[in-house]
Amino acid sequence: MRKLELHWQILIGMVLGVIFGFLMTQIYWGKGFVSDWIQPIGTIFVKLLKLIAIPLIIASLVKGISDLKDISKFRNIGVRTILIYITTTVVAITIGLLMVNVMTPGNGISEETITQLTETYASDTAVTSKLEEASRQKSSGPLQFLVDMVPENALAAMSDNKLMLQVIFFTIFLGISMLLIGEKNAKPLKKFFDSLNDVILKMVDLIMLTAPYAVFALLAGVVVSSGDPDLLYALLRYAGVVVLGLVLMIVFYSVVVSTFTKKNPFWFLKEISPAQLLAFSTSSSAATLPVTMERVEEHIGVDKEVSSFVLPVGATINMDGTSLYQGVAAVFISQALGFDLSFGDQLTIVLTALLASIGSAAVPGAGMVMLVIVLESIGFPADKLAIGLALIFAVDRPLDMCRTVVNVTGDATVSMIVAKSVGKLGKPKVREWDDHLEEVR
């Protein structure tokens, strides 16, 4: 019998997880059972992906740079990557602002719903922690993001997934230095990183064997921990605008892939779908990064010279889905609370959301911190910030799952464009987890 493809296995796991989660909410001991016995399976899976994220970045980026043999090629890849990421982020924010201004979801929220949401969430520790983190980030200097990119201790940076930009900086520094000492002197170190890269990719294959069961556990946990359904329904219009905008971004990516790479966009979405489904389940671009790299390199055909730089950088600074959400959420909150926005304010939202996305962590919940920074940039009353966050907090987690899918899809799209532009988009070469199993039996 033909083996079911991975994306179908993951999708079935997700659907069964949602159904199981809803069934458990109907049983008085169900929530405790899921959190104690089911959710840990998903947690272990996410931790395994995060475990190999940093080693994968180091090994693949060093291999990619050292294979170039020419620093000017790396400069071309880097400049194109940053410019395309900025362009797609501006497109995402613009789509979000157009959608929310046309559909005006904030005008449909009643005073009673605002009061209920405020009482439920305004004093929530998660909301207050986002306000504190945003205040800390906003008080830093204009070049602080550059300061934060440079580690003072490489090993310390490698011990924290939130410091991925520092790891990328160190690894690029290491890779370029290897080029400059000559191929003969760099050969022993290059062979080590080439071997390490193969080992890490094999670890990705092994971890992915458990993906269908892990997403079942993750989705069941999300369902049983969701908030008040009545409040979720009250925010359905807002959530609908965000999701519709995210769908339009997927359409935009498909058009870009078809136009610039001449590849079938449906084929592209099919090949990247396991990474998209994991992004939805984990709400983390960083946790999904190992899978994204494996799908883009082996199943789409992007050369490692390109993917090893474009994808780790994208997981850190390219937040198209999150940036779109910033625009929609900022205008929605302003509409609901009667805060008028001028055209200049909306241009400020575009610029601030773009800059905030560069320094945002690729982890769940980072979008809320970015949103506070965006709201403060347009002069939103400080005493209403907690109320504004409370308005959208009930649906933030499911929307976070959706916008992470767009973040990951955007990273894959840009890697294809850059690879095509430098002649590094080839034929896929899929490797299975058991390719060398016979050798060790």
C-alpha cells in the first residue's frame, strides 16, 4: 500500500487533535487529562525542533558560505534578501490596512463587549507582561537592534534561541573568515561542518516521523485552553479580516513564485505544506525553521548556499503575517475605542510595523509586543493600551498560528526568488530518514 504523504498525515493529526480537544472540553476531567497526558507530547516535539535549530543554522550557514568561494556572491545574496524581505513586509502591511479600512470591523463592537473583554483580560498577566516588554524595547536607542546583533559571548548566544540574530552574525563572521584563510587551510573545518550539517538534517527527518502525533497533541492543547467562546464570536469580524488578509498574502506569494521562478504555485504550496502545518501548530517560525530548510532544499531545489542564509535571517526579521496583523489590529483597536487615525498615522503604522518586525523574536506572542510599539507610535492613549490589547487577546493565539504560516511561506518564497536570481534554483533531491539504514544493520 502506498504510504500517505507527510502533509496529509500532519493534516489528519491536526483535525483529530481539534476534535479530541473539543470532546475533552465536554468532560469535567478532560482539560486536566489533555494538559497532563497529551500536551507534553507536543511540547517535547517543539523542544526537539528548537534543540536542533541553532546547530542547523551554524552548520548550514558555514557550509553555504564556504561553498561560495567568493565573498562578492555572498554580498549579492545578502543585499537581495534584505531588499525583497522589506518589500514583502510593506506589501503585507498595506494589504492589512486596506482590508481593515474597507471592512471596518471595529465599528461593530458594542460597549458591552468592550467592557466584558476589558474585565476579562486587561489585568491578565500575559497582557501586562507584553506592555512591560514593549516599554523596554521602546526605551532603547535607535541603533539598539544593531548592538543586539553582536554577541559578546558566542557560546551564550548559542544557548538561547531568542538570540538567533547573534548566532547568524557570528556564523557569517566565521564563514567569511574561513574563505579568507584559503581553501587548503579551511578544509578540515569545512569537512567538520559539512558532516555536522548532514547529521542535523538526518535528525530533522527522524523528528518529523513523530510530527502527526505531535500536532495532534498541540492542537488538542490549544482547544482545551481556549478562552470564552462567546467573546471569541464577538471578535469574529476582526479575526475574519486578519485571516482574509493572510490568505491574500498566500495568493501574493503564489503569484510571485509563478512570475519570477516559473514554477507551479500549487506545487510550491504542496511541497512547503508540512512546514506550514507545523508553523500553524507551534506558532513559532524558529521552531519550524529546521523543517522549512529541509523542505526548501530537498523538495523545492533551493541550493544550500542560498537557503542557509535566507531562511535563518527570514525566521528572525521577516514577519509578513505578523506585520499584516499589526496593521489590522492597530486600526481595529482605534475604531473600537473611537481613536481617529489620519492618513499620516497609517503611514506611521507601515513604517513602525516594518521596523518592529526586524527586531521581533520568532516565538509565540511576539506580535503583541510589536503591536504595543505600533500603537504608541501613532499617539494612542497610554491609559487605553491595556484595554486595546484586551480587545484582541481572546483571539490572539489562533491568529498567531495563522500568521506564522504566512511568515514561513514568505521565507520560502523569498528563498526561491533569491535562488532563481543567482542561478541556484535546481532540481529537488529528496533524502529519506532510512537512506543509509542498511549500512548500519
